[in-house]
Amino acid sequence: MIFFILVNLYISALTNFRLVEGFKGQVDYKNKLFILNITSCLLLLGLNSFFLEEKKADYYFVLNRNIYKREKIENLNNEVIRLKQSLKEDLLTEENLHELIEAIQLNDLVFLKKFEKIFPDFFDKITHLTTATLIISDLKFCAMLKLGLTTKEIAIYTNSTIKSVEGKIYRLRKKLKISPDIDSKSWFLNI
């Protein structure tokens, strides 16, 4: 169709817009040729808009497919994080928990080493959160809070009073800059 329009335009241009010699309605013929030219331009414009719409539809299809793929990748990344977390929880078996509790009562360093085997990145994360220097007893309390021990349990395992444990937790909160509206246990469990 485009080929037909282009051929008509070239023939018209070569004959100086006179296809038939001696045609009496030459003005009428020029008007028809003008209409033919306008029609062909409109057809070309219509074809361009059709192809443009197709390209736009293809673009939105690819865009939506990419968004879907990004969401799928993000879901898979979240699943990997969840599986890594469950793997860490698998390391925290009941037997390991009993060993950790026994180590709390015996020696700080033994407990911290065993704890670090189960939660390898925990102490690094804690030390990067604060500019204050954390001593071994601070790290021990952080580890016990990470295990989800209550204040009373920590007091029993460390042979301390509940008030002294509460004071220690308060000082840890200050050092780690934990806001007052956040629960200590949940904060440590989320690290």
C-alpha cells in the first residue's frame, strides 16, 4: 500500500502533476492529487501510530515482566535470608542451649566462644552498633539477651540479684543507644 502511494507521488512529480494532457479540469485534478497526497500522509501517520502503539505495548509488557522478575528475585532473597536464619536456629538445639547455660555458670570466655560458634556474626554486629567499648561482661549479657533469657534467669545463672541485672541491662541499652520504647529482648533477638 505504501509502495502504491509512493509510486503515485513519483509519477505525479515526474509529469509535473499532469497525468493526462489536455484535461479540462486541471484545477480539479490538482485538488484530487492534493487530496491523494493528504490521504497518503494520513495513512503513513496512521501506520506510524499503529507501530508506535505496538512498540509501547511491547515496552510495557517487558517492563511488567521485569517488575515481576524483580519481585520474584526479592522474594527469593527473602527466602534465602529466612533459610539462613532457620539454619542458625537449627544450630541452637536443646543440647547446645544446655551447654551454653552450663558455660554461663562456669566461665565467661568458654560461654562466649560457644555462643560465637552458634551465632558467628553477633558480636561483630554489636560492636559496630556502638562507639563505646564493650567489655566481656557486656558481651556476655548481650549474648544472654540474644538467647531470650529473662532477667530472673540471667540473675540465677550469673549469681546476681535481679536489680543488678536490670541495672546492667539499662547500662547496655545506654551504650548501644537503644530507644526506651523498644523491648531489649526483641531488639537483641532481631540482631
